[in-house]
Amino acid sequence: MSIARNFKLTKIFLIAIAGVFSLASCGGSEKITVEATATSSSLSTPSSTTSSVVATTTATETVIETPTTIIDPEEWIGPRHPLTGLPASDGIVPRPALTVKIGNNDSNSLPHEGLAEADIVYETLIEAGKTRFLGIYQSSLPERIAPVRSARSTDISLIGNLGNPHFAYWGSNEGVGAEVEEAARSGTFIRQSAEINSSGAFSRDPLRGNPPYDSVLNPAYLIGDVPTSAPTAIFDYGSLPVSAVSTLGLRWETGGRVIEYLWDEQFSKWKRFQDGSPLIGADGIQLDSENVLLLYVDYFRSNADPNSPQAQSTGSGDGWLLRNGKIVGITWDRQFEALKWSFYDDDTGKPVELDYGRTWVALAQLGEASLLTPVEAAVLTG
């Protein structure tokens, strides 16, 4: 086992012991449930169903609660949304993945719109240790996504396993633009840039501030409603590895930004913090996810833009998976851009599966991440 892995697993063990004596909650989560209106097809799957219709009468109105089916993702045997693993009780949505480059340079990028509805969010380094997002949408589409920013070389490799998705961005420099055009010609994705798209899906909203922070995308208008093929899964979903240990959360320090994920047992989610504050979306709700993947990758200077770092997202490396209030040390593997991600337990070498739900993926450099101590977690919640 490598020195990096030994250090990583030792840190996990120490923080797990510290967590026992902390007042912060770091236990396992309840199962994720999905509510759906009861139908003859959904009732045939393993689930628990309410058995009656309840009517409550007041002096002014009558409220009727309709029967619902509570679906346990672990027991569901029907179709699943490919990029979350959650039950698709109404069937898999017949649309391609939509990938959108989303700004996160500074406070001018806030608040983000539509980011909470992404099935998967990649976060990668840009200049000066700042980060940007690449939101992947398929199971649902928000009304608006903002701020939409320029394409980077890193994006091309990351979305090569999504089965010809739409790639939406707002411009690029000449070098990256040439890379994007070549990838589009080879069938990696369908290019959707504000500079070339004439559908009206891209617009500017002066209420968001000045360019480039005012850039907005209407995703439904971009993709349209013509049925097409959905992507295949790029992660495996399933049970929690037996080697996972409890943790309070994770910190990623990039040199230009401090990012934290803190476990919220009440909602069974990892709450996102940025530079010491909760990252709040335009809806006023703190951004969160069921899974956090921190993958150690190498960065080098983009051939198309020497000022921009480019992540090497193929090959293999170490990492951490946070799910269900616990953490497990992993090795990631993805030898070619068209392949899905594979993860293996550092202890046992067995495949590791994600929790059902949304996933945020941090592409970090070795040495940038650490586990939250009880004191650090208390500061975030205080």
C-alpha cells in the first residue's frame, strides 16, 4: 500500500476516534426514500404504501391527502435514473445528459441557480486556486442555470463517458475552442455555445450583475422535448462498504479557496460550505448531496491555454468517498475517457458503490484535503 494511502487511512482512523468524544453527530443515515403517487405498476415493487385517504375539514377548506408509495432505493427492482441510481417510478427520462459549465470564481458568481438540481457536479481547479463547476443534468432540469461560463480543456475528458451529451458553455479562448470543436466533430458531445446557438436558450440577466456573471441558460429551451436516448450510468450504486468509518466531514483547501462538506444527520446529506460560509443557492437553501467523491488527480498546464490548469481524469489514483455519514479510502480507475468510473476499497480491494442520490466530485491535488475535526465542524455549525 502506498505512503499516501497509509497516511490517508491513519487520518481516517484518528478522526473516527476523535469523533467518538465529540458532541457533533456523525452516525449513519436513514435510507433515502422517494415518494410517488401510487399506481398499479409501482405497487408491484417492494415498498410500503399508505392505505387510506385522509380528509381533514376546517371551517374554510377541506384538505385531502392522496395515497403515496414510499420507495426504498435498495429494494427497488424497476428502472433507475442513470446518473443518481434513484428509482425512476415513471420510467427513465428519454433525454441526453446536459453538461453545463458554471462559474464559481468569486462572490460575483453567487447565488448559483439550478446547481442543486444537477445529478452530478464536478469541481475542478482554474487559475489562482479558484474552482468552477461542471453540472450534469438528466433526471430533471431546472428552469434556469447561472452563471454560465467558458469551456476549459478539463471539461472535454470529464464528459466523454456520457454518451454524446449536450455541452453548454459561454465562449472560450481560441485554443480551447479548437479543442471543443474537434471533440464535437468526433462525436464526444453536441456543442452548445452561446456564441453559436441561435435558439434563444442563452440570455443575460442584468439583475445578476455585470458580464460575465449575468449569463443564464434555459436548459429545456436548449434541449427541446424530442425523445432521445438517456446515458448509461457512470457510477455504481449500492450498499455501504463494511470498512467505512464515521466522519464529521471533509475540507479541501486549494490555495485560493476553502471548501468543506459537513454531515447533516437530520437530512442525511453532506452540506456544502465555501470559504467558511454555507453555500446558498438562489432558492435560499444550502447546497448538499448524498455523495462526495474527492479524487486525487494530477494537474498540468493546458496545451490550449497555458494559463489554465488541466486535470488528468483518466488513469488511476487515490481518493475518498463520503456517504451515509461515513468515509472510505478508495482507489479510482478510469483508463479511457469513454469508460465509467470504477472505485475499489483501499482495505479489501473490493468494488465500492455510491449511495443512491446526487454526487459532487472534487478533483483535488494530493495533500489538499483533510478530515474535519470536531472543533472545525463546530465552527461551521456555530
